Amino acid sequence: YINGFKVRDYLGSGGIGDVFLVEQESTGARFAYKELSAERVKLASHQNPEDPGLFLAIMRKSAKLAFECGQEHPDKFSNFILDYTTSERPGILRQYFPETLEDKIGNLSEDETRSYFLQVAEQIKILHNKDVVLADIKPSQFGINKGKATLLDFDFYSADFKDISTMIHSAAFSLVGKKSGILGNPRYMAPE
């Protein structure tokens, strides 16, 4: 049970927590709830003792960005995102997509591939225009519904950082990213 939602299923896990299929008790509507790992929040606090709340602040900023994008571009982004980072079980509630772009790979026509590619590129362009760089672009990060690809995770780095080296060595990067100095997912990065 999470904030008026019944947990229906475990969907998977990622670098900062677990994702559950939840059902809103009042309406029966289904959503995905990304619960932030208590261990990750605790570790992040220890890694950055001068600002132990930085990790949750970054997650709140991510939720806010996702909500704003949904409001400004409902045809391109998920339109229901709530921030529960201040609750007993901190996390982010978002629209549930039973299928991702990764599930479709190998089963798409040329026209479908082109359409999804253009949709993903448009979403990335919108974020870049907001001075945001996505940190983890891969097919499983895009939900699919009725021919529409929608960004699921707003793991990002703000262009408030003046250059890439500052980003790599920043406290935010050490909290959200991996300490390897690599931004992104190696499987989906250019080899250089």
C-alpha cells in the first residue's frame, strides 16, 4: 500500500529503486510507482555530507520536469506524474505503459521505426531546449501506447553545469550517476 494506491505487481528495478504496478483505490486506474531505494537515499546522504538532501532534491527536480513536460506537451510526454519524495515511501508516480520500445525491437516496420525515432528525437529536442541532457537514453526508457512513444524516466543532468568535466565531478553526478565517469548506458553509447 502506497499513498492511496494498492501495489498490484512488481515491474522491475533500476539504479535508484524498484518499480511497482499500483492501482488507485478511488478510481481503479493503474500507474507505475518508482519507489526510491532507502539504501540509495542513505548512501547518497553519506556520499554528500555537506548536503544530505541533495539526492531527494534531484529526484524532486526530475519529477517536476516530467510534470511540466506533460503539461506543456501532452501529445509527446506522459500527462500524469506525481512527486511522492516527501512521503514515508519516497517515489514518483507516473502513467503506466505495459509495453516499451525495447519490447517492439525486431517487430517494427520501416514506417513504425521511423515514426518512433522521430517521436523520441522530438522529446529529446524539447528537453535540450530546456537545457536538460538525458542521462540514460535506451529503448526501455520509452513506453508505447497506441503508436505513441513516451519517455518514462527523467534521469537527467541539467545544463546548469557549464561543461562536461564539471558535470562528471559534481556531487549530483556522484549521487545519481555511476562513479565511473561515464554518463549514460554503455550498451547504447557511441564507442568513442
